[in-house]
Amino acid sequence: MIVLIYLLKVNLGLVAFYAFYWAFLRKNTFFQTNRFYLLCSVVASFLMPLIKVRHNYNFEYSLPLTLNELPTEVIKTVVYQPVLGSVSNRLSFHWVDLLAVIYLVGVLVFSTRFIFALVKIYFLLRDSEPIDVSETRTGRNYWLLRTNKAFSSYSFFNFLILNKEDAFYNRAVITDHEEVHIGQGHSWDIFFIEITHIFCWFNPLLLSYKESLRKLHEFIADSIVEGAEVAPYAQFLFAYNFKINASTLANDFFKDSLLKQRIQMMMKERTPLWYAAKYIFILPLVICFGYFVAAQDIRRVRINDVVPAEYVGGLINLELFFSRNFSFPEAENRAVGNIYLSFTVTKEGQVSDIHIDKGLRVDYDNETYNILSKMAEWIPAEKRKNPALSRVFLKITFNKTNEVTMQQYAADPAFRGVLIVDNEQIDYGDKLYSEDYALIVKDLDKTKVSYLRLNGSNEQLENKYGNRAKYGVDFWMDKYTMAVIVDGKEVDMKGGVTSISMEESAVEVLTPQDATHKLGKKALNGAIVIKETNSGK
């Protein structure tokens, strides 16, 4: 998928750059500049999608700790917990795989076509007769050959091949023309654009790129004819007797499809120098397109917090890697559920200390551990733009159809705090994961249950409930709805969800007897009195 997205961006770049050329540059006589533009635009199209732009979305307010564990449909409002996202993948022949196969078949076909063209030129060169070794106008040596086959005279890298008639009658004119192609390395341009066409074979615009480059090559070679020589040279082109082209990779002296345009360009007045100002508009095009296709790495973090570590290619790549390597059992032995695990990502991106925090089944747990032990390096976490050691928490979900989904958390998704349901404190082990939490509260009346989360370190809560309270205190109120008083105002708790930060608050959790004595009948089931805090509902 990553490669296909990259190729899509590359071809969007080719379209954008060529559209600019066609609209603003193709009619001027800055042939060399236009040639340079077309070649550089291809290179830029391939390089720009490799640029990575990182955006850090900063929160101005502190976030409560590990609030993603709120487990049931009853909770309609939750506080934001950073999650990198999850994408599902079936262990089957995915449509992405089909696209990849089609693309590779196209690459194979066009590569074969390219190789055949090279082989054809090889045999043409092998069967040609050397005339002598000549030198171009720039002092560069080339091989001058003669062929008896019915091909138009052409040049290919350092070889200039004349057909039998041209060798005797038109040698001077044609060699002058082809020497320009040889001296300026036009064959390298064609070779480069053909290689590009192999990898972007599905983009019909590459044909326009090739055609435009060939035109520019001919315009550049024709430009050696100046002044009084232009008219006789044009007449010669009209009178020139051609047969067929030698190769798609060679620079033929004559192509009937270009005749009209070549003569028009020779006769055309040179474009005024001030027209070169058009090239200035290439810069905003490059900037806008570059930003559009650059790999956007968007991360949402708190101010001065750590940017989470990330698997190379994103979570979707990790899912693909995992699904393709996991040996699923037969249908009757499949397990459905979640595996929670965690591991350390070093500053260098190495993965270590993998731990299954909550397993699904022994065989699933062992297979998961073995596969993730072979993971590629991760992009390390960052703190203030510097690599940082971090702990990654991962949830892997298996379903009946061998579909695997993953969620990555910036903090442990398990609940470690105090859980109170209808005035009764619930005892559990070290921590609760979402499905276990949901089992505890599943029998509550969803139409009227209320939920209250007290977050943050608070000495009074820790004195009352112990060290667990530093991870938060959850109150579920179904049959016994407690009164909640914040800064002297009662909070409406009927069927609602409330989260309150307790870091700078004074709090009292009153028994029903004390609450009734202090607050009256509205606190028959007990009360929670909080002062000097901000509340949200």
C-alpha cells in the first residue's frame, strides 16, 4: 500500500509539472531551459513524496491520565486519549495485492519492451559498417557507421548510423545535425525517460513527456542553422526521402510527425528574454506540490510531552506484517478476543522487553510474541525533537474471520485506579482492561446510570482509598446516585458522564449518614464534596 501511494503521488507530480510546461513554456524558444525543466520535473516528482513533514498538535491544557479505558456504551463522552489509529486487514488476497500484481505485470511488460528495443539497436549496430572515427563540434569522439538497411539515419549515444543513400548524398547536413544530439547527450534523456516509463507505465502522460523531449532535441539540433541557411535547410527537410524509423530509443534525423513544428520553430522569432520571468512561477508550484505530496506525519501531543514511537510505515504496515506471518489455527480452533502487550523502543529504534500484559490463549500469545520479536526497527519517540526512550502499549484484536486489528496507545490503556459501583469498592488484580471492566458494570441500568471520574493525584483520596487513587477514582451510580457538590453547586448526575481534575482540590467522600446530616435528603445515598476545582460535564 505504501508503495502504491508513493507511485500515485509521483504521477500526480508528473501531471502537475507537465501541465505547467504545456500551459506556459512549450511555445517559447528557450529549448535548453525547457529540456532541463522536463528532466528535473521527473526527478522532483520522484523525490518530493519521500520528504517527511511532521506536525505536532499541542494541547494548551493538561490531559487526564489513561482515560481510554472507559468501557461501556453508557459513556457518551470521553476525554481525548491519543491513539495512532487502527486499520483492519483480512488474511486473504486483498485488493491491494491485486493492484500490486497488476502493477508488477505492467513493469515486466514494459521492461521486456525496453530490452527488446535495446537488442534491436545492438543488432543494427553490429550489422553496420564502420566508416571512420569522427569528432563532434564540441570535440567529442563518436563512431560513424553505415547500414544498408532501409532505416532513417539516426544517432544513439556515441554512434551515428547513416543509411546508404545519406552516406553518399546528405552526409554533411545529417552529420552536423546528429553531432548536436551526440555532443549534448540527448540519448541519455531518452534513456532516462524510458526507465521512468517502465515504473509509471500506467500514466499516459509519460508519452507526452517523451514526445516533448524529442521535439526539444530536434529544435536544439536545428538551431545550429541560422540566417540565410534556414530556408535551404527547410527545403531540404521537405525533399528528404525517408523510409522508416530505426528505434524508439534513437534520435532519428527525420520524423514526418515533427516536420511542420521543426520548420515553424526555425522560422519563429526568438522569444524575448523577459519571457524567462515565467520560470519564476515554477517555485510556488514546487512548494505547493511538495507540501501536498510530502509524507504527512501528524502527531497529537501535549506541550513538552513525548511524541509516540511509530512503526516504520505506520500501524497498517505492522498489521500487514503481523497478519502475513501469524499461523492461524483451523476454524474450529480459532480464538476471538484481545491480546494486550507492551515493549520498549530505544532511542535508536530498537525493540526490547516485549511483555504480554494480558493474553488470549497460550498458542496465540506465544505466536504473537515470536512474530513481534522479529519486528523491524521503529521510529523512536521524540521529546523536544530529540530521540527518547519510550514504552509502547499495543492491543491486538482477533475475530472469527482471521481479521486482525491493532491499536497503539501512548499510555497503558488498563485501569489501575479505584472502582466503586453503587457505594461498593470493587476488588480486582493489578489492573483492568476494557473487556474486564465492562463485565463488572454490564448489569447496570443503561438508561439511568451515572458515571464520575476523579482524576489526578489527591492526598485526601489516597488517604481514603490507598495508592490506587493516584490513578483515578471511578464512581458508577445506578441504584444509589450520590450527590456531587462542586464549589458549592450541585452537579446533575442523572444519566450523565462527568470528569473532574483533582490535583488542586479539596475533597470529601461522605457516607449516606454523614451526607444526609450535612446536606439533607438530596444526599441520602452519600455525597462527594469538591472545592477549588474546574469541572466539566
